[in-house]
Amino acid sequence: MSVLVAVTGTPGTGKTSACEVLAARGYAVVDLDEVARREGCIAGRDEARGSDEVDVDALRTRLRVPAKLAFLRAHYSHRMPVNLAVVLRCRPSVLRVRLEGRGWAREKVRENVEAEAIDVITQEAVEEGIPFVFELDTTDLTPAEAADGILGILQGRTTGREPGSVDWSEEVLSWY
């Protein structure tokens, strides 16, 4: 039996960087976007957002796990048949700067910052019925520290990382 860990979160929260560290340490990391393209699970293109639309149901049936422990990376990895989800979180004001630095359109940045502010990914992960969902605030972490945090959760260091433990409400209230 394999243990699948979703490393998920709003774009810009550090999934790629943390998973690069995990891969460099010898862990199996699966880039779900890459698998979706290779397996023909791209349903279309959202031109307004400048992104591919992944057929998550088709991807779920085509996913092959390369190891007994694998980390699945994507902002939708919590929609795969995983045992545990680690939702990477980032303070919205910092996330805005990161996404603007990528050259993203203003509306796409706003949409993602708002999604982060209201816990969209965490809520989705919980609604999926994943047995274990945890949050990790990566705002001030290096990629290595984020990877350590993910591994720490697997080792049982979960106190203070339950769904809802990251709360951006004070920052959101300052927007008004």
C-alpha cells in the first residue's frame, strides 16, 4: 500500500519550492500538471486565466504512484485519492507580491489572493473527506523549512496545524 500526500495550496504558496527540496532529499514527488499533460487529462484551456483545465476525474484514474510514499504536487492535489493533505498557506499581502512578480494579470492575482484569504483550498480538502488535513504557514519559511514542516507533519508534529489554524481575517479586515 502506498501513502499519498497532497502538497496543495493556492498558487504561490511554495508547493514547487518545497517539493523540489523533498525530491532532492530522495522523496518521490509527482507533478500532477506534468502527469495530466502526459496522460491526456487536459480538458481545455481557460484563456481568461491563462491556464490549462485539468480533468481531475480522468487524472485520478490514470495516476500511477512510483513509491510507497509519494508527494503529489498541484493546487488540486487534494482532489486525488490521498491519505493526507498538507495545505501550504501564505499571508495574502505576501502572496500578492509573489504572484505579481510572476507577471500575472491583475484579476488573476486578485482571485488567488482572495482564495487564500478565505481558506478555499483548506475547505475543499476537508470537504473531499481526506482523513488528515493540515495547514502550514510558509509566509516566512525557506523552501527547506517548508519541506521540514511537511515531513514534521508526517512524523506527528501536527499541533497548531489543524484546518483553520492559519487565519488571515485581521489582514482581510484591513482591506476595508
